Amino acid sequence: MPRYQREPESAGRRFVWTVGAALLAIHGILLLIFASVVVATPHAIEWIAEAAQAEFVGPDEPVITPTQFARPLGEMWVVGAD
């Protein structure tokens, strides 16, 4: 029964870096840096809130128009099931 043979250059390593593992590690490091900036700088929360408000809220407040309800034009008739 043949055994699995490793490549000679990776024979001593237990973990081989793949593209997915590298991207996951980079995202984890960036998240750790971002979280440490938020914790270390009290004004960072204000910066984030202002940036989110500038992104999702327009410069003008929305104009709220009054609601118009539909009214029947004529006389209403009652229809029975006779």
C-alpha cells in the first residue's frame, strides 16, 4: 500500500500556506489593528459615527409630505349573497 509522499521542500513543515489561509490571516490582523485603534483612541468611535452618518444620510433632511387617503367618488352599494 503506497504512502502519501510529501514534496521535498515541505517535508519539515506541518502547515502549508494557501491563498485562502493567507487572506484569512490578513483580514484577522487588520481586524485586530482596527479594534486596537478603537479601544486606544476614545475619539475613534465619534469618527466612525460621523463617517457612517456622512455615508448613509444625505445633506438635506427628507421632505415629509402629508398622506392623502383615497375617498370613494360616489355612493357605496351593499351587495348581498341572495
